[in-house]
Amino acid sequence: MDSRLRVGCAIGKSEEEIAPELMEQVKMHDPDEGPPALSSDGKGPYPKAMVETWGKVPEYGGRGAPLTLPKPGKDWQCLQVIKKRKGGKLESVRIKIVYGDPKEVKAK
């Protein structure tokens, strides 16, 4: 991270409640761009909030029922850092790529 610039702030009872609000605040800074590269903990709802905020419903291809739910973009980058603890001590750290090419996401 190049800076610790805060681009949004929300208060709520759970991350599920505030994640969509935070994503909307981030989108206000550059509404024509897609989402920024994002990392979160393993239980955070941020990948889902990204899709709700920036996702697009794919064009109908003429076969089957048309899709109605938004999908993530091909150039999105999102990962989750999943920490496993045992007895209060950190046992392992795993990185799960949610959106994007694993090599590119890890490089950022």
C-alpha cells in the first residue's frame, strides 16, 4: 500500500451491513472506473459487495434463460487473507484469490 488514505467510513453492527455502503463510497471517487484491487479477511462480505456495486449483467446470448444477476469483471482483482489460529497463536496464513489472475493479483 502506498498510502493509508481513507476513502470511506461506515458504522454498523456487522460487516455485511456496511460493506455495500463502503463500496458505494469508494465508487463515488471515480464512478466510471471499475473497483480498485481489494484485499480482505476470509470472512468479509466485500467480494459480494463489489459485485453488487460494480457488477454488470452479461448480455443475452440467445440460448437458455437470460442472466439476471450481475457478474464480476474479468479485470477485477480481489483476494482474501485467511488466518488460522490455534490457542490464540497464528498457525497458518492462506491467500485465496477471489477475482482475477492469481499471478497478477499476488503481484499487486
